[in-house]
Amino acid sequence: MRPAALVGKGIGLAEYEFTISDSGIYCFWGKAMGGDPHSNSFIVTVDEEQPVIWEIPVKKDGITAWFKIKSFTNATGEFKLKSGQHKLVIKSREAGARLEAIFIGKKEISPENSQSR
């Protein structure tokens, strides 16, 4: 998959359009970092669904890590997607929250085990 397109300069918004060939349960992952409890969240929208707040664990080492995109309203981080075109939008919610990369895969595939498939 190609990298997410950053829309605008400095506005903290990533939009990613992608196509799913097989309907099923998918998970979204973000390689991200938040240095403290006041700089560790994003607002995530999948297609035209209700936006959710994605809080990532605080990491004080300054190194990004992979975290499943989930929220209080979607604790599993699983999304049922039909085949076809979809859109993922991630907006910064707090200054200092950083997003480096996005990974999309069926629920049994994570960024760490995707290379072996």
C-alpha cells in the first residue's frame, strides 16, 4: 500500500483512500507516538462513520511504535468492511501526537507479522 497523503501544511490531517478486494474484518494500525497524556490522541474516521478518539499509550523514549487503532466505542479495533473503495482519515487531536505510518490488514494480520505472509 502507498503512504498516506498529508493534506495541507501543518494542519495534522492524513487521508488515505484504499480498496478492499475481500469483504471481512479489518484492523487499522498506526506507527505513532505521544510523549505525555496531553499529546497522545487522534480523531479517526473510517468511511463516513462517526469519528472516534484514538488514544495511544504514552511513550517517553521518543520512538514511534505500532498501535492498533481502537477507541472506547470500538475496543477491539475491528472494522467490518465490504469489498470496494474506502477512506481512512486521521486528524490530530492534541499537539505533540505524532503519526509516522498506517497499516491496514485483515484482523489476524499485524504490522509485525505481515512480512511473513
